[in-house]
Amino acid sequence: MDKTMNKVNERLSLSERIARASAIRDQAATVRPERELIDAERRSAFGPCYIYRAHADELLQIVGQISDALPSRASFLARTDPTEAARPENHSVAAYAEVENPAVAFVWELRHNPEGALATLPDRSYSKVLDATDVLKELWEDKPAVNELELAKALITQIVLLDDNLCERVLTRANIMARECSTAVAPYLRPQS
């Protein structure tokens, strides 16, 4: 097979080989990985830390509501920037497991789809979508896309910080943990000057 392809490539001009490679790359950018691979990649973000693994199902169920409502990084780029989407890292399984920033998707939709559902919404519905986008975009912390573990951490942090009673309790416990752990490791791991 490789010998046959090499003979074919020898007969093709440089521009024909470039066109063929471009077509192969474009085709690869439009092929979506199987759902099982994407789900495994979503779950792999929770792998390094025991506590995240222990709560992965619950966290994925919660943030899955958000990620299901928004495009993946790969699908967003395939729709908005085919050249960027053709880059290997932007059509990988990991790119399908990342969730696009809702503010970026919202603005693109308004600018490039003037007859789309968002642009033709009644004012009241549009305001509701705009308000929800404004709340959600804070979870991305100015990143273009995040995985669902990052999304879960940002969501939980915001929920804790917005509730005064919960915030005080959690920050007190975090301070105790930080103090105890840093005191234990500092004599041995801090660079000595």
C-alpha cells in the first residue's frame, strides 16, 4: 500500500500533493470521535486526584447540564474557523471534551448568524439568554474553552463565595488545611537560603 502511494505521489505535482494533504486534513477535522471516547476523555480530567475521582459522576452530572447546552471546542471551531479546526489539537478527542466559552459562542452567533434563533428572539427571551451567558462566562475565567473539571471547580467556588454563611465556613476550613499542610512541609521542602 505504501509503495503504491509513493508511486502515486511521485507522479503528482507539488500543488496536487498539497491539495490532497489539505483535503485529508479537512476530512479529519470533520470526523467526530465516538461518544465513548469523548466520555472517557471527559472523565480522565478527574483522574489525578482521589477526591475528584470520588465525586466525578456527580460533578459530571451537574456540569454536564452546562456542557450539553454549549458547543465543544472542536465543534465550535469546525463551524466558525475551519482552518483553525483543521489543526490536530483542535479536532482531537480532548477538543471534543472541552466546552467552548459561552460568551464567545454568543458573540459569534450574533455577528455571523443574523437570521439565527438568537438574533430573532423576542427582547425578553434575548435578555434571559444574555443574563445566563453573563453568569456562565465567569466560570471560564477568560479562557476560550475548559474541561468539565475546571468548570466544576469554578462553579463550586462561585457558589461557595456567593453564600456568606457557606463562604465563612469553607474559607475557615481552607485556612486551617493550608496552615497545617504548609507548616508540615515547609521545613523540608522550602528552598533553604
